[in-house]
Amino acid sequence: MSGCPLLLAGLLLLAACSSAPEPPSGVAGLRFGDPPPQNATPERVPLPSAVAGDLRFYTLPTDEAALDGVRLPRPVLAFYRGRFFSAAATLGSSGDAVALRQRLTKAYGAPYCRDAAKLAICLWRVGAVDAVLEVPEASPARFMLRHRTMADQVAAATGRAKDMPGGEGPPGK
């Protein structure tokens, strides 16, 4: 019986150490699901009529935000039905892409990567959040952080659900 408390403490420690990492809750001071901030500037983006009233893009007056200490220059923030669901940025340098990949891997584990001749894409799936890093051979790297459930809603509204990871297209296609 005297070993039971020690065994229980060991099991609790093991459970605490093996828990999944907490997904990012947002970027640029916004949490997923937040409304657009008062100081955000709307961006004009041509949209399919199915989402023209529901999908909006904004930038912030500051030229950059940060995620895990890596600079995200002029991120574009996406809102669906008034709720923040995605941020995207073109990174300033190849060093920023390397640093972001290292930090995301350290925080969330090894990504799923696909390397083609002219484009490398890495995806981290953490809870309901996707982090995507695209590194083209001849242009600056791009980063996107999105809430998967809300991104799936946007894809369904535009008829692009079949293009989303795990999405399904119309029957027979």
C-alpha cells in the first residue's frame, strides 16, 4: 500500500508530460472567433457571390505582428461572418522562414511536408488549428495560420470543400 501514492504520482507526471501541445489561439493580439478590431483597415478583395457579404479581409495599422517570436510583416486577417479565422503573411526573409519552421516544429512537433521542385509546403495540425508554411524556390515564403473548422465553413460556402484537407466534393466527383 505504501507504493500506491508513489505509483499514482508517477502516472500523473507521465500524463502531464505526454499531453498534446496547446494550439495557437490566434495572432496579432486576436483570438480565433474575435470580431475585427476597431483599428483594422478593410482590404478590397474580389470574392465569389456566395461569400461576398460574409467574408472580409483586414490589415492592421502596425506593419507587423509576431507568432512565437517570428516577425510576420503586414499580415492579412480574414473574418467570416464577423469572426477571425485566418491570418496570412509573406515573410520578410528566408531566415524568417527557417526560424518560423524551427519554432513551430519545437512547439508542435514535426510537420507534414511536401517538397516539390519549386515549392516546399509544411503543415502543422494542432487541435483545430492549421499552420502552413510555403517556401517557393524563387519568391518569398508565405505563412498562414487558420482555424480549421471556420476555414471549412468558408470552403463549404464557396463550394471548395472538396479542395480542403479531409473535405468532400459533390457526389459523383
